[in-house]
Amino acid sequence: MSTEVLQIKIILKDIKPSIWRRVLVKDDITFYQFHRIIQTVMGWEGYHLYGFDVYGEQIGEKDDEWEDLFEIKNASSIKLSNYRFEPKTKFIYVYDFGDDWVHEILVEKVLQVEKGVKCPVCIKGKRNCPPEDVGGPWGYEEFLEAISDPEHPEHEDTLEWVGEGFDPEYFDLATTNELLERIL
């Protein structure tokens, strides 16, 4: 089986306007490597547990707390190519159980490997990722209200926590790709 390149759109659910990234990845990477790619392009720090739901199968890392509830396949030993994804295939990636950052993973295209094309690479994206530990989509809404309204009772504390430079509309493609080069 030859290696293919998947063009994937990663969409953070339950946030409006949408936060998303479009990446090219080779299908011979493991789900653990794909997790690290998602973490990098979305701007997460990787502090929390994660899992994929692919055709009803759970893929992630074993954890004593959750092990008895779900049969979890080891993300480090399963490659994306095991699933032979077709265009328009969707599956789910959840980061930080509790905050439940749900990402829809959409396989947009299946391409042949071309000489000179580096993978992984982020080719497009929109908006800044919410800060780690902000409390899920609902906490993020409250966070945005607090940083944008100087009269909000949590304004000063929130800015001190996140730093004054947070811009929800900002996304830096070049920096994202520099970080991607370092992870694999």
C-alpha cells in the first residue's frame, strides 16, 4: 500500500465564528502523531487527554480512569492509513475531557505524494485557538466577554491570566508551520 496525502480540515465545534485549520498529512502517520499535529496547528499545549472517534472506534491513550468505560485502541500503534479514508469522510477528535473541545475532522481530498511537498503542513486557517484551560466553548464565550469589556468584573483578572496580547481573530500561518517542522 503506497503512502497518500490527506488534505484535512480541522474544525473546532461549538464556536462561532468558526475556528479551523487545513492541513496536509501523510496517511502513514500514527494517530498519536496526528494528535500532535492537531495540537500544534490549533495552538493547544497538549496538557490533557485526547481521543479520536473513528467509525465508532475509540483511539487514544490508555488512562486508568477511563479504561473500564471504553475499549481504547492505542494511538501510537495505529496509522491513519489503516482506515483508508475517502474524501468527505468525517471523524471526531476530542481534546481535554471535561472542557470537551470537540473537533470535526473532515478528509477533503486524498492526494498522491508529490516530490518537494513537505508534510505535515498547514495550508490555511482562521482565527486564534482558545487559551488552554479556559473552560470549554462556554468558558471561552465568557472569556471573550471579559477581555473585550473593560467594565466586566473579570476583565482585569482575565487579561492578567492570558496576557493583553490575545486576539481572537489572529492566526499566523508561517509560525504555525515553523512549529510543525519541529514536532515530527
